[in-house]
Amino acid sequence: MGITRCHKDGYDKYTTWKKIWTSNGKTEPSPKAFMADQQLPYWVQCTKPECRKWRQLTKEIQLTPQTARTYRCGMKPNTAVKRVSEVSNHWWYSMLILPPLLKDSVAAPLLSAYYPDCVGMSPSCTSTNRAASPAKLEPSKAALSVPGMNRYFQPFYQPNECGKALCVRPDVMELDELYEFPEYSRDPTMYLALRNLILALWYTRCRVTVLEAKDRIGGRVWDDKSFKGVTVGRGAQIVNGCINNPVALMCEQLGISMHKFGERCDLIQEGGRITDPTIDKRMDFHFNALLDVVSEWRKDKTQLQDVPLGEKIEEIYKAFIKESGIQFSELEGQVLQFHLSNLEYACGSNLYQVSARSWDHNEFFAQFAGDHTLLTPGYSVIMDKLAEGLDIRLQCPVQSIDYSGDDVQVTTTDGTGWSAQKVLVTVPLALLQKGAIQFNPPLSEKKTKAINSLGAGIIEKIALQFPYRFWDSKVQGADFFGHVPPTASQRGLFAVFYDMDPQKKQSVLMSVIAGEAVASVQSLEDKQVLQQCMATLRELFKEQEVPDPTKYFVTRWSTDPWIQMAYSFVKTGGSGEAYDIIAEEIQGTVFFAGEVNLWYHSKSLPTR
């Protein structure tokens, strides 16, 4: 190589480069390294849609982000360079004399404590100048001084560090990486360069835009703070099991108090009498025995042999009465209906739509244990904190998602287009079932079948504020009380009333409408639903005067155009595996999340 002689052209450039390389890098500053780093031309992809071919630039042109984004070649679209296709062959990398090194990598500030050529970067760049880096003197603090990055974001170990969760060594491939990409085991330089770049981009340049259809954030979390001294969730407000529950952890971090529900729930009959607790215990035992028989029945049943849960419970109940000769009293039958209404509340549907084989599919996985609590300030406190600093566009319903190209194109109902590398879809199941979003290419038959095999459950709520706490003397400090339905047709209609003030100062009750009762109120005006609820309360507290409420609301989740449901359930003939299928990503670009994509914790939050 003639450049090693002082009288040859380029010698001064080589010696200058060599000094920089030697001061920053660890590998030998050989003439071959100089040629690879300084003399070889760049290749860039043409941005014309009909071309998209890779083209070689002249060596005088320095590649910049602007050039890469706007480059358009002057060649015919069907002309491709054979050498480009060879890059995709597994043997190509092994043929290289020297591995290519990245210049001006975004990862450079995060890796300033390392020799750049040991982590896939060129030592000749200003961004990898170790002499000017404070990390050379204080490597343990290097990741803390990156401009624009939160100090808690540290994807890479610094030299001599270990035992820090979710960190990787930037200069070494992990065991699982070696297993997946053995072709880079001999010389991992190029692999490390790209892996470190991807991690750095994620931590420093991950830009997320949230397109929210409604005029508020939260979806099925919607807190009503208009009641005096009390927050009432029109949607979710109860935390079901607090041990290791992320919601409980976030409450602790934010200093939010939760109220632990007590266990006592007196069942009050219409007429005002409190049901003998021994009757409730006996019928609760019988109710759970019915479900145990269902569990035994389903052990050898396939999806094709599935039947509605309500039908199977009724069949088992009749068989028990016939075989045992036991006759339950009218009150005992009514209490059984109360427990069935609780099951319909849990499922979000009447039991004749729910799968007997898979109604409790999530119970096969460990569930959040511990106390059930009321999030007294409402979930919106957490939502508002999580939303801080995010780019959230309200009133932007998504109409279509086109993932047929390199980037995903999202179009909202007003015609606005959005381009993204990844898209996360979190719409309710009901909207997926009704095709509210058009996908191109269309969703697979497998995913569509899974979507339609689940049910979009619905419950509604009513909350009432009174001038005083008329229920105190009968309920005696309990957090809730039950309403024994006089007939099976009335079950699910205001089955439980919750006292929304743990301090027992404000006068607010909330009740739920579930099962077939939901359909019975959908055609009614809010005032008519209120009248039914007040008639129920006056039956339960017949011995005293029950005042008219000073304020109330009735939810209408089923008719909300961007919600249309509470939470999902497995329909007859379906399977819990549908949740996994719905959650599967598409081509690494379109992802799905939300209540209907986490089958072992489904129903854990929405509208409860």
C-alpha cells in the first residue's frame, strides 16, 4: 500500500487518521482499516417507491440522514446490482476482511466508556472521541450524563459493572444471541454494532403518538368527580387482588390510598328483612357445588361438545333436586339467584351466552391474590400520571391501518394520515368484531375467528347521592349490601349496592346492572332506570323513609360508539386460547394489547 510512504499522495491524511484511531480505538490502525473507514464509498437505498434499489455513491459524497431520507437515483427501476443481493447470504459476512463499523452512531454517548471499535463503532468519529469524554475518567457515571435521556434509562452495562437488571454487555453477545445468530460468533462486531444501535434508538428516540377516539383519556376508566366529596368510577374502580398487582404498586408509588373491602355483605329481601346468614352460606355452598360439577363435566369435553353455562347449571340443579329429593324454600331459591347474578357480573353476560367449558379459563393461571380494594380517588389519578409527557391526540378515531408497506399508515376518520414503524392497537373487542378499523391486508382468518369466538360483555352502573345516609342503621358500617331478587327474571338488577365513601361521611351509593337485566334497561331513559332503582331501595328499606337522590348518573357503555362493552368472556364453543391468537403480532409491525389480549388476567380492570 503506497500510502505508508511519506512522499505518496494521501500520506498526510492517513497519518492524521491513524493518530485519531490510535487515541480512540483498540484495534490496529492498518492501511486496510483506513481504506475501509475512509475510502470505500457508501451505498444508499433509492426512495422512489417503484425503485427501492441500493445504489453506490461516489466516494466524495458523505452519507447524511438527509441524504438517506431523500436520495433518488437516476437509474431504471429494474436495474439491480448483483453484489447487493449477496449481502443477504449467510456466508457474506465471513468473507469480509474487516467488519464494517458504524459512524456517528446514536449509541455513541451511551458507550463512551468503551473502545468504539470493540462495540461496532468507528474510532475516527467526533462522537467516539474518548479523550473528550468524561466517561474515560468516571466510567461508572457515563450513562448518567447523556443529554436528553432520563438517568434511569441505562440499557448497557458500564465497564466493571454487573448485576443490574435489564442491561446488556455492549461488547459481548449474550448466550441466547449466540444461539440465534451463530454466524456472528467468530467476529460479533457487526452484530454488536446493529444491536447496540437498535437499543440506543429505542431508549433515546422512541417517539409514541397516542390516537384516542374519545375527548378524554382512559377508555373504560372514567371517573366522575361531580359527587360531593366522593369520586365514583363510571367504569373501573375496584382492584381485584392486590398482591403483586401492578396497580397496587403504582398506587404505592403515587401515594394513593386504597380502601380494603370488608367481607360482610348482608342480603336484604324486598320487604326489608335481612336474610339469615346460615341460609346464605348454605346456598353459597350449593352454588359452588354446582360449579364443581361443571368442572368435572368439562374435563373430557371438546369445544364441539361445549354448551352454555346457564343451561348446564340448570341441568345439574334439576338433576340434584330429582336425585336428592331435597326441596329448597322460595327464599333459598331467591338467594341462589343472587349468587347467579354475581356470576353474571363476573362474566359480563347472561350465563346462556357463556361457555360451560371455558367460563373460568383464566383460573388455570395464578391470579392476583389478597385484598379486594376500592381505589377511592379513582383510576384517573394513575392514568393522568402515566399520560404526563405523552403526545396524545384526542378525538382521533382510527379508520384504517395499512401495514402493506415498509411503514404502517394509519388513517383517522377525518382523513388525517399518520406514518409509524410500529402500531399498537388497544381498541375494545366489540370494535374489532364490528370492523370499526379496516386492516390492509385484512386480518387473517385465524385471528378473525378468534375475535368472533369471544363475547363482548356488558354491565352498566348507577350511582346516587342522597341528602343523608339512610342505610347506616341497617347496614352498620358494611361496605356493601345485597339485594335478593324476588324472581329469576329480576336477577342482576341492582344486585349489590356499594357505599362509595369509606369514611362513612358522604351519602353515595353505586350499584351494577348485569346479565339479562342490562337488556331490560337499554330502552329506558335514565330517569326510568332511576325510578326502578329507587323502588328497589325503598323495598329494601321499607321500614323507613328513603329520600330522593340529589344527584345520579346511569352509564351507557353499550351505546358508547368507541367502547360498546365492559369486558370479554368466552362464548359457547369458544376457547381461552383465542386471547393468545388475538394478541399475536402481525409481521412485527402491528401489535395488539388490552383486556382482551391477556387471557390470564382478563376482566382484571375494565368497568368494574
